[in-house]
Amino acid sequence: MRLNAMPKIFDRPAAKSPSPVEIHTPRASRVLLDHSPLPQQKTTAPWMRGTWPCRWIGCPDALTAPFVAAFRNRFTIHQPTTLRIHVTADERYDLFLNGTRIGRGSERGDATHWFFESYDLTLPVGQHTLVARIWALGERAPVAQISLTPGFYLMPDDLQQLQLLGTGCAAWDCKRLGGYSFRDPLSAWGTGARLHMNGADFDWGFESGDGDGWKKSTLLHEGFNGTEKNDASEHHQRLFPATLPPMIEERRNLGTIRHLSTPSHNETNALPVRPQDHLPHEVRDWQELLHGRATLTIPAHTRRRALIDLEDYYCAYPEFVTSHGKNALVRLLWNESLYREKEAIHKDNRDAVDNKFFTTENSLKDGIGDSFICEGGRSRKFETLWWECGRYVEILVETQDEPLIIESISLRETRYPLTSDGGIKTSDSRLNKVIPLALRTLQMCAHETYMDCPYYEQLMYIGDTRLQALTTYVLTNDDRLPRKALQQFDWSRRSTGLTLSRAPSRVLQTIPPFSLCWIGMVHDYAQWRNDIDLIRQLIPGVRAISDYFRLLVNADGLIRSPEGWNFQDWAETQNTTTDSSRSGGWWYGVPPDGVNGISGVLNWQASLAFQQAAELEALTGDLEMAARQSAFAQRLTAACVKAFWSEERGLMADDLAHQHFSEHSQCLAVLNRSLPEPFAPSLARGLAHDPALTRATFYFSHYLFDAYHKMGLDHALFERLEHWCHFQTLGLKTALERPEPSRSDCHAWSAHPLHHLYATILGVRPASMGFSEVTISPLLGKLTSIHGTLPHPQGQITVHIDRNEESVETTIELPDSLTGQLILSHHPFPLQGGKQKISVPQKIHTTARTL
């Protein structure tokens, strides 16, 4: 049984039909379920169990991707009622009730876990129309978007409503929607094709069920319960209730016009943003349009280029409304930053736009975004199927024989509803500015899954996601996104026992070190959350990964580098040759001897993962397996010490020849709990003072910060955090993927300093599984104060630390049943539930920190 979980907002039954006076207008709301809508069918034949009464339906004119189609059902309600429906589509859908969008989906799953959403509809007497717009892009879809058999499915919860609402039962008709074509996403290769929409061919009013060309839909396969169904085609969706709440969708009227000009042609990627081309007398009208205060008329035979600074990073659905302007082009392109040169290499300060280029990395094209051709009608709303992202938007408008009236332009910001339930503040104003930057990074990379970056790939990688989940744990008790991530990686497991590096994904990729990271991710969840049931579900996967690596052990007790991309970090400069002797031996993120050979970094990581596996086995009660995993970890640690310890350097080498040394090997060895005691001080000195070590970049700095915390190296920690403080001077609103020149300006793994503000600087960490005990061991550096509150499965933990010339004053408040200890100046102080104050003389604290 799971204890201390988030309050459930699901499991509520469909509301009873209210009296007629209570309903005047239709309403809809999303609900979350943790069970099948229909009871188990124990009395039917095994191969029939789990079959549901509705069928998937398709459009006869739109059976092969890419396409966009609409499905319509007009029905009449004779008395006010509230009813529940379950909806899904392959690949995606928008659902409209009487012309108003009430939901989007389906929540992103994989080939064996297809999610459906549930809605409660409150309907007055009269005729109503449900319309679903679905689209399937096939190979042009985002890499994370799976497709089995394109189609649409809707089932009412009340089976008496099947003939009224159910697909395959009620009178659903359909049509392929015209006007859509798709363009290359350029360097945003993982995010799917971009939209080109021709308004002259578009079916205006489809969302209300209007227009001609509707025809009877085609019956496809039956819907069924993904858990209960036994015999099912691999091309048919196994249905499960959606696990996440709706993504936020908030309208924004924002942005500042940074440049407005009349370009000589539409290929603007090669045109610098020159101040002398700016049209200041027109800026006010454009600015009024952006803020929703006025319309804007573009004369006939006119071209305008407007560069909008959103002044923060956004993921959003753009939409605009026009009238007239037949055949006018409106193009919206997005970028994280402008480039110094048209070859798109250096971005420099992100606030600067003058004399820079709005272009696309690698592709050197006009940019990533969507284009629309107006057909001249009145109040035509144009929108994209999927969201766009970045800080800068370039709008290009080119009119033909008619003036174009732009009535409005706005964004619908979208992301997972991730917020901070607590807060943290330090005496360092520069460090405090890292907090909103890291939080914004995490939010922009959290949607229906976590993502490595919203702009280029939109893929959930294990290495990135482990750090995102850890940061989520210190912000909120909402752990639905981490739980889903843990399970999706587990579902991606191959016959070898390894997970894929990313999931869901149509393109299969293996990064064996990320499978070891997944064991660490399970261990993190076991520590920060009290959910033994999920850990038991994941233990077979932990064993499968450990068994795979056991098969790679050589005669010396070390693990050979496995097949696949053994990525660990973007350390130093990556080479494009097969000579991995340069740049400290690192090659495309792979450490020395990580392609073919014996890698010290990989072996230390594996030893740590086996220790974590042992603790997970013990938690679930299998002491025999725990002993087996622990014994292997100890043997591997001993083999690592024998092979990689360099007496001359006083460090652990990355390779058997002792030619290469990195922070990576040192910090993984330090974090290894079976490392013999005499080695730790020497490794600590090396991490603190040896400038010749290959340095960890932003991603692997997480493990470095953990090592700093364990060794008490607060000065080294704050020195390395300067990278994040420097982001502000570069005009960044989110965190970079890697040191400059960075590809991505918003990368999930670089949000981890927010985790370390709570877990390393404030020093709050679980002292036992399930967070049943806490250890508070702050690393203050030169801070004079730090105040923080973070969620705990039983409530909240609040820690206030203030120090002056005489003392360090600490006030701690814990949930009533939580115990633990404060470690201050190497002295342990017991902690109990409730509020307590502890004072330590500054002289003792200062002396202890220098030992």
C-alpha cells in the first residue's frame, strides 16, 4: 500500500444528473482514473476478456499518414444530465463540444501503453455536437510520438449511452480536413514536421460540425483494456487511463517588438537585424496588437518582418485571427536566440539582437516554425497542431492585392502544471537569481513526459530525467511525472535486459550507462518517496540490468565496455575522428576506453549501481538478492581500486594505462560506499585542487556536487556554481546544455542546481528509505543565511540558518512523526518532529570547516 501520497483527484464517480434549473450552458472537466472504466469480465472466455463495446473508427479519406481529419457526432439531450466519456486517438486529438475545445490528447505513451482521457460533460436539454480533430503524421511525427493504427475512439461510461455517443455505435461521421501540409523541422529533428496551412483549402467551422463533405466513418478494431486483454494484435492500442492532469493552457498577450523592417525578400535567415532598417514609427501599432489592445492593418503589396522578444522562455500554441488579405502569407518562426554570424555558431549575449541573424543551426534556413496563407474571410483563426518554443518569434507578413487585418495574436502557454510548494532564499543575490532560471528550465522541459529540451528533440532520456525527478522531489509532493518516467523506461527494456536510452521513442537507441542511471533513479525514488509498491514492480528491471553487466565481467573482475553509445558527459571538446586520445581521451561524450576496452568511469558507475540495487532488494525484503548484489559491488570496487588507483597522482585513472584522469572517476569513487577509507582524502584533494583533471560539464556536475557534499567541499561547490550565476550575464532565461557554444539554451539536466540548493547547500536529504528519517547537513560556503521549505511525504520541512560573527543559529521544523539529525560543524544534533532551535558558536563552526 502506498502511504502519504498526493491527495487523489481521481476515483470519483460520475456526478448524478442535476435538476433542469442547474444547467444552462454545457460544461466539461477532465477527471483522472486509476482503474478501468468497465468491470473485469471474469466469466467470459480468456481471449475475450477486456474487450470493450465501442470500436475505433477511421476516415475513409484519411487512413494513411500524414493527415488531419475530423469526426463529428450530433446528438440530442432530452433532460439535463452529466455523463462521462473516455476518449483517445492515434496519434493526437483535440476534442470540441459545441465548437469549444475541451481537451487535448492522447497523453503520450508507448506501443503497449496507450492512454485515454476521461471527461465529465454537463449538458442542458437540446442538440449538441462533439467534434474530434485528429492527426497522424507517421514518420514525420515527433520521434517520441508512437503510432499503431491511426483512428479515433470514444466510449461513454454509461453503456446505456452507447448508441448516443460511442464510436462504432453512434452516428459518427468524418472528413479529411483540407489545407494542411507539412515542412521539415530542420535542426529541431526530434520535434516533428512543422505546419504549412492554406486557408483557401481549409474547412472553416469544422469544430462546430459545420461545412460539407462529411461522410460515414470506417469501422476499425475493437477497443480493449490494456491490462485484461489477452489476445491482441501488436497494431492495436492497449488502453490505460491517463496518468497525468491536463497540461496548463493559459493565454498570454506579451512580447516586445525589438525590430521591425521591410525585408527585400522572404528568406530572412541571411538578413542581419540591422538598426538602420528599423521602422520605429510603426512599432507602437504592432505593440498594441501584441498586448491585445488594438487590431493592425497591413496594406496591400506590403512585406513586414517583426522580431518579438517574449522576454522569457515559453512553450506555447501560437494563434492569430485575421480578416481579408486574400493570399497573404503570415509566417511565425521561433528561436532560442539570435546568432552572431549567419553560419549559426555563436549566440553571445541572448538579450542582444542588433546585427545578429535569425537563422537555424546546421540547416542555415529561415527558422523553425509554421506558415499560413490567408483566404480572405472574416475573423479567421489560425493555430498550430503542436506547440512551439523559444524566446524570440519572427513574424513575416507579405500581402498581395488586399490589405490584411490582424485582429489578434496571442500564445497559449503549455506545460505540465509543475510549481514549487515551498521556496528557498540565500544571502547571495546572484545565487538567488539561479532559482527562477533553473525552475523555468525544469518547467519548459516538463510536459506529458519529461524532455531533454523543448526546442531540438523533446525526448525523455534517462540521464536527464534522473536529475529532473530529483529536482521535482524538492519542489512538490506531486510525483506523477517521475512515476510515469520510471515506468516508461522500464517498459522500454530490451531482451538484453537494458532499457532504451530514451522513451517513448520510435528510433531505438541504447546508452548502457543510462540503464545504470535508471537503477539510481529507482533508488532516488525509494529514498525521497514512500511507495514500496512501485519499487516492487520495478525490481525485476533492476535485476535484469545488473545481470546484463555481470555478463561483461572479465578475468580481472572488471566490466568490459558494452555495445552501444557509452555516453557519460560532454566533457572537453568532442572530436569527429576515431582518435579518442585527444581531449583527455573523451570522444563524443564517451570516456577513455569506453568504446572498446575497460573504462574506469563506467566501472565505478556500475559498482555504485550494484550498491543501490542491493539496498532496493533489502527494502523489498529479498535479503538473499541484497547480499548477492552487495557482494558483487564489493568485488567490483576492489577490482577498480586495483586497476585504476595511481599512486603517483593519488587519483583514480580513467583507463588501465593511467594516461587519463577526470573528475568523473574521482567523484564516482567517492560516492561509492565500499571505497576503502584511506583513498577518500586523496580523491577529495584532487577534486578540490587538481586543475589537470578532465572537468565535468553541466550534466555530470550533479554527481560532482553530490561528491562535494559528501566531502564537505563547500568552496569548490560555490566556485563551480559560478557557471550558473554567469548565465544571467549572458541574458539567459533558462540553463544551457553545455559550455559555450551551446546548442540548446534550455536543457533539463542543467536545472539540477535547484535540487542542490535544497539537498546540498541547505543540506536536506533522506537518511533512510521512504524519507522516514532526515539528515540536514548544510554546505554554507560564505553564505550568512539560507532559508528553505521543501515538501516531505508527511508534510513540509523548514530550515532557517543564520550566522553572524558569534554563532550559527538554526531553526528547524519537521513533520510531527519525522526524526533525524542536523550535522553542523561535524557535530550531530538529534532532531524530533516539530520546531527546534540549535545554536553553534561561530568559532567552532569555522574551525570545523577548515579541518
